[in-house]
Amino acid sequence: MPLIKVQTSKASPEKSAVEGMLKTLSAKLAQHLGKPESYVMTAFESDIPMTFGGTSDPVCYVEIKSIGTMNPGQTKAMSKDFCQEIENQLGVSANRTYIEFADAKGSMWGWNSSTF
């Protein structure tokens, strides 16, 4: 059930560029976590009024959630990889991107009329 959700103050790129970015993020998240990509969900929201450091310059907030435990080595590698990908795809500087990593209990995540 890994999830990666990207929220940004930037205007949305073309639909095909967003789809390409989400597919790339999906594959990378599955690889980083060692989980099947068939369970990975991605989401993208743009044009959100946001500030960072007191300015409204382009900013990005990313949520990464997964059942189980992400270790510090994984989160550090994911931070580097996803910040770089977002900077390449959206033009938001890594120093204006926050990433929140959250471990979830299987019983707290629903899917297919049940829980994990």
C-alpha cells in the first residue's frame, strides 16, 4: 500500500508530463521499499496556495506512507531521489521541498473491503 502524494504551488504541467512523473515516482517508490508496484498509489495536486520560509516562491510537499517500517537509510535515499526527481520534473528546488515519511499499521489501512 505504499503511497506517494505530491502537492505543489506550481501550475500543473501537461497531463502527459504529470502521468509520466507519477509513473516514475511509482516505480522508484516500489524499488526503494522492495514492494510490488501493483500496490503503489500516486497522487498529484498543483496550484495549491503555499508558502515556505515566508515566501510564496515555488514549493512542494510530499507524503510517503507505507505499511511496515522505513529505516533511516531508506528515507535518506528516498529524500535525495525524490527531491531530485521533483526538481527535474517541476522545477521546485530541493531546498523548498519537504517530504513526510509515515509508517502505517496494516490494520489502519483499508483496501478491497478489508484492511492489510
